[in-house]
Amino acid sequence: MVKGKIIFSSYHEGEIKIIGTIVSLKNQEDRTTVEIKGKEKVIMTIYEPFDYEVGDQIEVEGTLKLPSTNRTFGLFNYRNYLLSKKIYYQLVPTDIRLVNKNHSLLYDWKGKINDYFDTKEHADYLKYLLLGDSSDIKEDVLDSYQHNGISHLFSVSGMHITFMATTILAILNRFWKDKKRNYAIVSIILLFYSFVTGFSPSILRALLLFYLLTLRKIVHLKIDTIYLLMFVISCLLFYNPYYVYHLGFLYSFTISFVLIYGNRYLKEQKGYFRKLWLISLLAFLTGIPISLTYNFELTFLTPIYNLFFVPYVTYLLFPLSFFVLLFAPLGKIYHVLISILETLSQRLSSYSLFTISFMKPSFVFLGILIASLIWIIIGIYHYRKRRMLLLPVLLAILYMMPYFRNYVVVTVLDVGQGDAILMELPYNRGNILIDTGGNLMNLEDYDYNISKNTLIPYLKSRGIQKLDFLLFTHGDFDHMGEAFYLVNHFPIEKVIFNPDGYNELEQELIKILDEKRIEYCQNIKELNLKGHKIYFLNHKLYDNENDNSNVLYFDYNGVKMLFMGDAGIEVEEDILKKYDLTDIDILKVGHHGSKTSSSEEFISSIHPKYSIISVGKNNWYGHPHDKVLENLSNSMIYRTDLNGSMMFKIKHKKLEMKTCIP
């Protein structure tokens, strides 16, 4: 980027008027996501009725802004995701006008095809299997497919191209003997199909490779397929270098490369299921670095699951989808097959024994892992399968890495207008999550599940298998609202509440804790964690939930931390009378920087070095208050709305700090 302008973009940040064609629409309950193509593609989100269609030309006035990067270390990066789609900017519209209704035959047919799919009884799976559109599939079902490692079966890719090309060529060859003409017709049909499905990297890979293989066959070129694939990769990366951020691109090309490289070895295998097992195993091994880098877990039964799911989807459900489009009575059979697929996938995903989380590998470890996997896969192709013994050794080292860490890590997570702080003790002696967040009012994506998309992935990326303690400062929704999903989807040993009686929200959570037999308590004075103690400073009962917050103090090798929850000025006064708190290194500022907390007297007494404000972007409370910022001015102030998540490392007596957003 140069002065706010992306090198490959024709636009730059700021006020703009764009005339472009709508190339994609995604309707959801409360909003519509629209991609329009002017000089280049931009994306915008509309939170009101949107009456335009794909192919319409519209004029939009608004503001272009850079998409957000990941606000939590190592997690999903929305900017990179859009870059992989060749979208450099988000457009925040202020006015939209129609210029021309759709006059494009291509867009007209694309719209008619989508409308035709929507008229079918099983439109959700027809669009998922044939168009790669998963928007109508239930979220828990999609999660089970990803967990079991079979979501690749539903991606529009080589399977679709191969099936359609083979089927159409077989039909055409019965009527015309001119193979060149038949290949030309198929090529045009496949190109249109790729247009309808949005030209994803995986479909482009399959399409370009089909064209090259067809050309090789027609002109009798003697070029190895592996070189054709490398040429395709080079072309696509030249077109869009940011494809390296696209998971479909990474999985598609790496697995295709490995399988094409070993094609001769695979052909030698006798028996369908033996060959399928080897393909599944090789695909699993090839995908390990990608899965560890982006999903932080491996399901080791995936190659076995594929022995059923691959033929079930590839040879039964997928071909039947085409027939269901034409013959509605087949819908009953289709419904039964889908029910079997969903039920089995969800049942299998509930067994987590063979799914293991690993901390996100460093670049050095990732390089060693990739080199080792190349050595292992080449060994498989040359009948040296003992090389496989190296893999469990490497994975065991990665799994054990948290046990080798000899320092404390404290991460203040960006959860919008709420609190969530993760504390990791040395040698994996204890992992404590203080609050979970829960207020979604100021997140750009109102469907965003903080536990699912931030808390649990981040815990996994740190190599955390369970939380020893889930600790709530108090029972407000913005501090514990995400606990319900978290408790149901991540192992927790014990829950600690604040001193006052259980409010309605806490009582609802306690019902789940009782069902899952998770121990809980309240009003404790200290937490002993194998030689390290967290002290609870606030035991006096006040007349409101905020002031009854747990106030936590932790001293590690002389580095002092104070977490204030939402405690107010009265609590601060009482704490100063009771405890000698001076030269605090890390202060989690009370009540998100509200003027009801962080009095001048309190701040001057504790004299914090770092003042951390967990606050939502553009929140309607106006947090943090100017007076609070003035009181904290002698410290280094960091805010989650500006800096994203923050990480503190305490090595011996040295404190290191970094932010997700500089």
C-alpha cells in the first residue's frame, strides 16, 4: 500500500461515486451483500430492502474504506479474504440509483438459473452441490462437514468439471463424430457454468486444466500433466497474487499436485477402496499444514470417513442432483439421502476423541513440517512407508509446545463492547478466561458469534485443550453472554462468579453447568494455580451489578496486573483503603473507560504503566470518556477498538507487549 492506495487498485479511500454492474447478490435475513463491478469489484452491505438484481447497472455514492484485518492474532483476516476475490475496498453507500436494468444475456441466464433452483424443494442442497452456494445449509450441518474433513466434497471443483465434460461429451459423440466440435461445445458450456458459479479458484483450476488437456489431446502434445498444472498455477497467481490467501486455492492445488505427481503409483493399486484409501490418506497428509495454520485442529479419522462419504457424494448424491432438477418425483429419494448424510455427519462430529487441537505452528516449524511431509509422501510413492513414523513425532512436538513455554501470556481479546481476557500460565499450568464478551451491537457483522469465531479458535491456536477456569467479573451480558456457546462447545473445568447473588443470566448458565456437571462457585478470596495466585479484591456487596464485579490482582515475578471489571469509583475508593496498590504494570480499565470509573485519585495512586480499554468500535455509550483518557494520560493507553487484541508476555521480569493492529 502507498498512502492509503492499494498498488493493484484503480480506486483509493474516501468519498466516491461508482457506476457499476451488480455481479453478485447474497441475501440474508437482515442484510444483503452486494458485489458491483466498475473499474474493479467492490463490496457493500445493505441493511434495508434492496430491489435490484444481478446484471443491473447502478450508481452508488458513498465512502470507500479498507476492509478490516484480523483483530485477533492468527485468526480470520477479512481483508485477505476479499483480496483473494480481487476485491480491494468496501463501499459504505449513502445513495443508490438505478442506471440501467440488466440487458446482458449472460446475467439474465444466471438469474434465471438461480430462480429455477429456488423453485425446487431441495434448493439448499441443489445450490450447495451444483453451484457451491452454502448460504441455505444449516450452520450446525456445515460445521459437522468441516469438522469431519469432508466439506471439500461440496466445493465446486474438478469433480463438477469432469462429470459435466464426460457426460456431455458422451451425449454429443453419439450424434456427431467431429470431436473438435464436440470439445468446443463442451468448453463453452463449462465456461458458462464457471461464470454462474462465480469463477472460484478451484473451478478455474479445473477449467483451465481441462482446456489444456483437451488441447494436448487434439494436437498430440507430449507434455506431462504436472507441468500443465504448474502452468495453470502460474497463470492464476499472475492474474491475482492474493489467491495465496484463498483456502480453496491452497487445498485444490496442493492436493491436485500431489495426486497428479503420484498418478502412476495410484494406477498400480488394485481395488477401488484401496485406491480411495490411498487418495484420502495422501489428501489428508497434504492438507495438514493448511489445516494447522487456519483451523488449528486435525480429525485423524478423516481418511476413513472419506471411504464412505466420497463415493456417497460423488457417485450418488452429486449425479442425482442433476436429475432432481429435471424430475421432481426423485425428490423423495433425494430427501432420504440428504437425511442420511446430515445425520451421519453430525453423529460422527460429536465424537471428538480423534479430533485434536494444535497450537498454530511458527513459520520455522511449518517449514520443517512441509519438508517432512514432502519426504513422507515421496516415500509412500516409492514404497517406503516407514517414513510415516516421522509425522506423529512432529505432531507430538507441536502438541506439547505449550508445556515448554516458560512465561506468562495475557491476551486482551477484541470482543466489541465487552471484556474477554485470556491468561496462560507457564508450562501449561493453568489457562484462565476472564469474561467472554457478548454484546454484538457494534460489530459490523450482526451474525457474528464471538465464541465460535473468536474465543474457541483463539484458544485452539494457542494449543489450549481445556480451560481450567472460566471466571466472570460480573453477570452483565457484555461480560458473560458468550458463555452459553462456549460452555457447550469447549471443555471447562470450573466456573467462578462474582460475590453477589446469581442474577437471571447467571441462573440460566448454571442450568447448563449442572447438566454438564461443571463445578462452579462464587465469592472466593484467591485462586491458587500451582504456585501462582490470583487475588480477588472486591468482597463488599454494593447495590448494583457493576460495583459487585470481581476485581482481580495478579503479580508474576514483580509484574503487577489489575483487572477492574466494571467496578466504579466507590469500589476504587474502598480498594485503596484496604490494599496497597502501587506501580501497576497492566491495568484493565474499569467499565470500558466510562466516567463512572477510573477516578483521578485512583489512577494517580496505582500509577499504571499500560492502561487497557476494552471497548466497542463506534459504541453508542461514547466510551471511553474524555475525562478518563485525561486521567490515564501518564500511562500508555491501548484500546481494542483502535488496536484490536493485545498480547502481553512476561518473561522472567521482562514485560513485552504487542497489538494486533499497530
